[in-house]
Amino acid sequence: MRIDAMSGIAQIYQANGKMKKVESATAMSKDSVQISGFGRDLQIAKEAVAAAPDVREDKVAEIKAAMANGTYNVPMSALADKLLAQSEESIKF
């Protein structure tokens, strides 16, 4: 092997090493994320639902008062519809 060929090979390796450094500098750039308007709206809606109470206390108090007064009336057709819907769900396999 010739000694002068070694310096040529060393130059090639040095050039490749410099290129790798440039590539790694670009690879180290920070990632970024852009959220669409729909995504922002969806996030706001999720936060609003999470902040809302699970139980509507005003409705519960209204129904309790009506039951205590004896004025709470459920239409029998509505009760029958609910009972049928529940029985149909329990029958499905």
C-alpha cells in the first residue's frame, strides 16, 4: 500500500465526517406541531364538558319538590316506552 494513498483516504473520511456533522445539526432541529382550528374547538368543547357537573342540581331539586308536593306526574305512555326499550335491550344477545 502506498503512503500517499493513505492521505487521500484520510481526506475522504474527513470530508464524510464533516458531512455527517452537518446532517446531525439539521437532525437536531426542534419539532413543531400545529393544531388546526377544528382541533382547538374540539379541545375547548372537551374542557367545557369536563367542567360541567354530572348532575343538574336545579332539575333534581325541581323534581324532588314536585314529588314532595304530590304534583309530579309521569305520563304512562312515556313510562311504558322506557320499559319496553329496556326489555328489548336485555333480550338482545
